[in-house]
Amino acid sequence: MDSGVASVIGIIKIVGILIFGLVGIWLADSFAVDSSTLDDTNTVGDFLGATALGILAFKGFTTITNSGSEVKNPHRNVGRAIVISIAICVVIYTLVGFAVSSNLSLAEIIETKDYSQPPHQHLATMVYGSQLQSQW
């Protein structure tokens, strides 16, 4: 029973984030991403920062292997679960990334770096109105 509830809640979360990404792209009217940069220099630090964020984004997949003893046919299903989960996350990260970068300029995204309002929250405020501001 508990795993059924967890599955339903997980699906609700995934669908909600997918809707957020799709609505953001729909409002942008295109996949045009502002790829301009504030300066033309890309450093090793920039690359390492992006790599670290990528690793952290997919860090939780080790949790799947921890529950391998509870899964039927773990040799087949644990690997399958990891691949499916990563595929879903790649789609979600890509959708939300395009939604944010298509609707906000690079300067607006950088303005949120103090984490008081992350870029996706700024986009959600634009999409769904200021009534969300009080809930976050």
C-alpha cells in the first residue's frame, strides 16, 4: 500500500513539473534560447561548476540500488529503473531549462543567483501570476 501511494505522489510530481516546462515553452512561442553571454571568456571554473551541477542533479540514483534487495528480479529491474529514471530526469531538466532560458534573459537569470528567488520561481511568477509569490 505504501509503495502505491509513493508511486502516485511521484507521478503527480513528475506530471506537475512536465506541465510547468511545457507551459513555459508554450509561453515563449519558440525554443529560441538567449545564448549570449555577459563576456566571451569561458573558464575552467565555469566548466567545473556546470559539471558539478550535473553530477548533483543525478546524485540520488544511488538510492535505487539501495533498495535492490526489495525488488523482484533485481539484476534486470534495478538497471532498468536507473535508465528509465535518468531518461525522465533528462527530459524534465531539458524542458525546464528551455522554459527558463526561453522566457528570461541571461541577465534576469543571473539576478536570481542569490537564491532568494531561483529562475524557475521567477518564471512561475511570470506564468501563473503574483499570487504564487506568497506561497513560495
